[in-house]
Amino acid sequence: MKIAQISDLHFGCTFPEVVTALRTALEDLAPDLVIASGDVTQDSTVAEFAEARAFFATLTGPVIAIPGNHDLPGFDPMRFIDPFGRYRRAIGADLEPDQRRDLVDIKCLNSARMILPHPNWANGAVSRRQCRDIEAFYAGSTTPWRMAVLHHPLVSSPELPLEVTVFGGERVKRVLAEQRVDLVLAGHQHHAFAEPVSHDGHTILYVNASTATSRRLRKQPNGFNLLRFTTDEVRVDQVRYSGSAFETFSTLVHRKSA
């Protein structure tokens, strides 16, 4: 099974040639599923959401998406009246569209918040209710792999240029480990990495994606991740834009934790 993780598209602030190259790369790779892990728009405008919706419609395979902090209106009354209204109407009514596949069960979490107890509302949060949802979802899981997806990363590489606070982050990491989740996908930092982390003997592979198409680059070119699953291992290809096309930059092969 092949899953492409694209993140931080930021329609409204893209390189048009990179958008075209991304579409071509996804057509060539033909993943079984495309996951868009947040920030599909730059400023959460109706026009940007329409552009994002049109892009997703050109992809031949199934797509699931979650919102990011940029998908909430900024200095706009709608942030408090109907924070995810534009996202729901353009991208999808379900902000946490879970999937059960033959090889992997996928739990999506919306970590974007209308308001936070922090001066930087670009940060994220995972609630106790969402932790209970994680437990309920994986209670019936029988697939070889368990994966969670959110916009804000729970683990950061030392090389990352953007600090992130996720309220409830330590609690959700504990719950994910208790539920034997194998992978956690995120975006937000515009910096790709894959790092296994041990939690009381259980290893979770944290996979972060760069920005797929945005002009807001941070130390890395545009890129996305391609995950190839077999029963007992997953290959994570970091794919980067080379100036004319997307090409595989690095590969990590990860085997399931015992």
C-alpha cells in the first residue's frame, strides 16, 4: 500500500510550477491514498479554499485532509462565529476523517484551535476528548499498522527552525503509545524528517512533511512524503522538488515495534 503525505500547501502563497509538478508526481506515483495534513490555505479565504478544492479534484485517487492553523480565519469575526465553516464547505465537513484500510488504520486529529492559552495561536492542542477517541478507534483495530495524523508535530528534530507548542501533547503521546500506534504524521514546520522514538518500550515513528507547494520555505525545498507499507515494514521516501520535478531525496525503512 502506498500513501502520499502532502502538507502545508498554503494555496494563496504557492509556486504555480511546483503545484503542477506535485500533481504530475502524484499521478505518476498513483498512491492508494493522499493525506493532506493541514494548512491547505494561506489566509483561509474563500478564493484560496476554492483553489485548494480544485487541486484536490484533479487527483485521481482518494484524498483525506485535516485543517491546520492557517485554515482558520485570522483577524476576522468568522474566526469566533464559524471558525471552520469555510474549510467544511470547501474541503470536507469531517475535520477528523478516519480511515480503515487492509494494512493500516488511520486516526486523524484536528489540532488547530480557534483560541489557545498562549499568545501565539498558531500553536496546537489535542484534547482529552480526542484522546478518548483515539482509544475507542484503536480498540477495534486488527490491521498490521496503526497510524495517527495531525497538523502540529508532537516531536521536533533539533534542526527544525520553528518551535511548536502542542497543548496536551505529552498526554496524547502517552495514549498513542498505550494504543500501540506505529506512526504519527504531521506538518506545520515546513521541514521534513522521520525519527523513531521509544515510549516505555514501544517505538513510534514520527514523520514530518515539508511544505508541498508554499513559497514559505524553511531550510528545505518543497517536498512531500511517500509511505510504502508491507505487513511488517514501512518505507518512507522523502521526496523533494529539484527545480523541475519531484525526486526521492532520502529513504528510511522502519520495521514494526515488538
